[in-house]
Amino acid sequence: MKKIYFVLVLLIGFVTLSYAQTTPAPEKITVNVSDLTTDQLLKIKLTNEAEALKNNIQNYGSWVGVGKEVGTAVKEGLLAVVDVSEKFGNTKIGTFTMYMVAWKVIGKDLVRIILGIFSCLVISYILMKGLRRMYTYRIRVSGSWLLFWQPTEYKIINPPTYEGVELVKLIYIALMAANFGITYAIMFA
């Protein structure tokens, strides 16, 4: 039993000795503001502002350092991407890949524009050819269609007039308008 008491006394002694080695906190005195002079108030205000400025400079400096590190990391990353993509773009596979990406981006639109222009030209040619045959008669005077290297001469005869000529012209105008509408629908719809 004596041993247990002895151990307890030693433990309490060690605990109190460790507290004895700590440094005491500085003493603070609380004073009313009305009791201080203007010089003392000014000195306290300047001290507080200096400490706040020092803290702000430290905070801003740390953020500037972080910003610089992030900027350097982004720059190095982009330079690596540019170097790798340039090396890849100079290979045959890289060139093919660039064409595939370009086709994926603008291929559908490009095909629609080409088909729209082609259909507009073909339909317009057919309509104009029909209009020309309907309102202009030509008779071959000399030359043959088989001998295309010889010049062919034609004689133009005015077409006969008939009822409904104006209606046919309006129909051709409507067909041309429909042609342009179809072309627009193919290209941009």
C-alpha cells in the first residue's frame, strides 16, 4: 500500500513541476478610453493600424506567391500541350486526326452547302433550258450536231402566240422561287 501512495505522490509532483516551468502570460490592464490622453490614443491607433497593415501585407504576399505559382504551372502545362500537339500534328496520323476533327466540326454543314449550291444550279439550268425552248425557236441552218468542231448556224424564229403565255411565265417564276426555297432549306435548315 505504501508503494501506491508513493507512486501517487511522485505523479502529483511531476505534474506540478511541469506547470512550474511554463512562462506566465503578460499582464493586461483594462483602462477606460476617457482616462487616456490624446497622445496615448493616437499611439494606440497607429500601433493597431501598423499591425493590420503588416497582416494584410503578409496575406497579400502569400496570395501573390500562390498566383505566381499557378501562372507558372498553367504556362508550363500549355507549353507542354503545344509541344506535344505540334509533334503529333507533323505525323501522318496527326494530320489525319486534324482532318477528322475538322470534318466532325464543319463536315455536315459543308456537305449541305455543296448539295444546296449543286441542286440550285442544276434545277435553274433545267428551268432556264425549258423556258428558252418554250419561247425561242431555233432552226439549224448549217452544221451538224455530230460534227461539233464545225460552227453551227441557227435561225431564230419568234414563237407563236397562244393563250396562257402569261400563266406559263408565272409558273416558271413560281418554280424558280421554289428552287431557291428548296436550296435554302437544304443549306440552312
